[in-house]
Amino acid sequence: MPQPELTSLPAVPTLLRELELARGSRALVLAASHLDLELLPAIYEQCRQIGQVARLDVVLHGRGGVVNAARRIALLLRQHARHLTFIVPFHCQSAATLLCLGADEVIAGDLALFSPIDPQLNGADGGAFSSLDIKVFGDMAERWFGVDAGEARQQSLSLLCGSVFAPSLTAFYRTTLELAQIGEELLAWQLPDHLPEARRAIVEQLMAGYHSHNYALTREELAALGLRMARDEDAERLGWAISTQLQASIGGALRSAPEQAWNDALLATRDGVLLRRQQPGGFAPQWSTVAPA
């Protein structure tokens, strides 16, 4: 018996065919709880089946992931399309927002959720903190506790090195530099006519211009930054229809118990759906196909 949350997925290829007819493009769904490098072979196979195309529309659903995975996915998609569009109906946070920088344009629906791209470091207690949590430590000491600015910087470095292993702090700094470099590299695809300084300013704003990694950026805010945000009634309507099915199918939060397996990634074209299922206990995930309706 098919799982209840998967019963509507066979309709996704039909929606993609309708999207292709409306926009004169080829279309792909890329949905993942966590963008990772292990997605690349499956995405590569989907791109090979589609072939080289003039226009590729990617319906994107993602809540974050690995920075270098976002970069490699963007470069892979660019190799197969002269014009790349991301269609974002809903979730597109963190590394998924970074991925969007590599598109020629982004079509975002009314509920599209983007986020800052500041890097995160996992703590010993299982939580995570942002590079900004470290960067503004001295400002906090000065403004909240009246410590002299110079003294605050000295104290903050001493306290941070006492609580964060020094090489880990250095590695975190290097990760921040790497993220800025990748952001500017991808943005050069979208804004090739802009000066490097202008692209750098956009990336810097996305990395350090907000007070929370979870700040929900809107399409209007990204457009105000200078990103190429577009509107398309057909793409938004069909993208949302696909998104509702993804929301009911992808993500560990859909489990009723932690020991259950869950669907963490989905790729789809007009020819079918490819689903990745994560196994608890560290076992390798398994890909399976869902026949089109």
C-alpha cells in the first residue's frame, strides 16, 4: 500500500508538463531538507536526461544545507541551460538562498521565504551559532555593559578563545571568507554587468545585514538589494501546486516517531519522480522512483 503522504506525488510530472507548455522551457523539481554533495549524481542524471536546453526552470524547495553543495549544484545546472530560473513557492532558506544567486532570475511566490546566508557553527551541545554571534560580541560588550571599545575587543578575543577552540575559530573565519567568495562567484551569473564591488555589497548584506539567521526575507527585500526577482502568474500557480505536495512529503518532521525512515529529497521531471529516503541509525539513504500519473 502506498504511503499516504506520497499519493499525490505522481501528479507532479503532469504539473511540470503544464509549466513547460506555459513557459516554453524544460522544468525540474529540486526539493531537499538539506542540500548536500550526495545529491549531485542524481541531479546530474536528471540533467543528462533533459539534455542541453535554452531555458531550464527549477522549482526549488529547501531549508538549508552545505555551502559547497549549493555552489556545485548551481554550476551543474548552469552547464545544462543557457538561461536558468528558480521558481520559489515557499521554503528557500540559507544554502538554498545562496543557490538562487546563481540563477538568471528568481520567480518568487507570495509565500516565498528566503533567509540570510551567514555561516553556522555547530556547538558542543548540539545547537548552532552564527558567525555574527562572534563578530558582534565586542559591540555587545560595549553597548550593554559600557566596556571601552578597545578593551571590549581584547576581552572578546580572550573570552572567545577560552570557550571556542582557537583553530575552530580560525576555521570558522575561513568558512566566512569562503562563503563570501562563493556568493560573489554565483552572483556574477545573475548580475554580470554589475561591478564586483556592487556584487560584493549584496553578498555582504545577505551575510551580515540582518540580526538573525532565521530572518524571513521576502521577494521584495531581495529585489531591493538588486537581485533579479520576476513575477509569472502561471509559474507561481503551478509552483505552489507542486509545493503543497512537497510540504506533505519531504522532511523528518513528518515522521510520527524518531526511529522511522523519512523522505529528505525529491527530484522530478515531466517523466517521473525520484525520491530519496533516509534511514535511521546512519544507514545509507535509498533512492526510489514514483511512477507518473
